[in-house]
Amino acid sequence: QAQLMESGGGLVQAGGSLNLSCVAPGSIFTINQMGWYRQAPGKQRELVADIIHKGGTNIADSVKGRFTISGDGTGRAIYLQMHNLQPEDTAVYYCAANRRPSGYEYWGQGTQVTVSS
């Protein structure tokens, strides 16, 4: 199973910013949609934001106004700009992709984002 390649993340103080990147390998021929999920310790994985190739974007209410998702125009790479980070944003962030609008089937290994107060 192909795996998405994530980069970015790290440790930042509250109020700081981080950027995440994700690239889909060439072995995934067609991509319909890509997104970012996150999972905090003891919590379920939740959708942060996603983007449909040549379509619109969706942002979770919890990060709206602070996070921005964008693509590179090819449909094979996405970015997550995170501003005004808060301790509750601390989580492992996962990139996801699908070939059809029927649930995400490809995932990255996850990247840790830690926000200190």
C-alpha cells in the first residue's frame, strides 16, 4: 500500500505557527481528495481540513480562522498552515488521500505537533 509523505511539525509555543506538507507518491495514479487528520492522546482521530482536487476546501470549526489548507495545483501535494497554535492543537497529524469520494484509503505515517503553554 502506497504511503503519503509528510513533513513539518515540531514543538512550538502557544501563539506560534507551523507548516505541514504532504506529497502523494507517483504510484497513486489518481487522487480525488486529500486532507489532514489529527489524533491527540486518548482521543479519536478527527478531521482538521481537506481539499478536493480542483474543488473546494473544508475546515473544522475548531481550527477555522487559524489553519489554512492549500494544494499545489497538481492534486498531489497539500499544505497546512497553522497559526496561533494552542496547547489543545497538540496531536499527531496525519495526511490522507483517496481516489474516489468514498473514504480515505491512503495515509501518512503521522507527524507530531506539540504546543507548549
